[in-house]
Amino acid sequence: VALAAGAGVLALFHNLCYVFRFVLVMRTSIVRRELFFETLLLLCSIAGSILSPFLFTVHVLEFLRSPSVGMLLRAATLNCAKLGQAGLIILLTVYGYAVFGFRFFRGRHIEGKCSTLLNC
């Protein structure tokens, strides 16, 4: 019972922090996208306390606004061809090992388990 009461106090504090943050952003920002995002965070914070704690996971989206995440996303999307080639090399290497294992180590598996390359 004490744990549930402590969780309720934490949820209330969490909601009050987001209300304060929302009011602060409403006073200082004129960017609609930022206001929409803060409204979404506030509503999910309140709904997380009332409906389901899973709604608190929306707050993870806030990490996407950081510059380092943007740099990582740009690095991954600008080099798609090179990443695809590296993935293809990895896939071919794994396939080569699978064929080698199927050909030379089939007898070490349980009878019927390694009857085709796909099953191995």
C-alpha cells in the first residue's frame, strides 16, 4: 500500500512538472510545433496518471529533439548505400557459414532436425 501511495505522489509531481513546463513554454514560445509537442507531453502525462502508465512512454520522444540524435539520423540516412552494402556482405558471410555447416556438420545434429539448409 505504501508503494502505491509513493507512486501516486511521484505521478502527481511528474504532472506538476509538466504543467509548469507547459506554462513556461506557452509564455516564451511562438513556434506552433513546439507548442503542439508540449501539449502532447502534458496530455500524455495526465493520461498516464489516470488511464495507463504506458502513456508515459510518449515522453521518450523528447530525446528525438536533441542535436546528437539528429546527427546520428543524418549519418544513417545519408550513407544508406554504404550501410546496405555492409549489410549485404554480412548476409553473404552468414549464408556462407550456414552452407559450410550444413555440408560438413549435418551428422552432428539430431536426426531430422537438419534435413534442409533452411532448417539448420
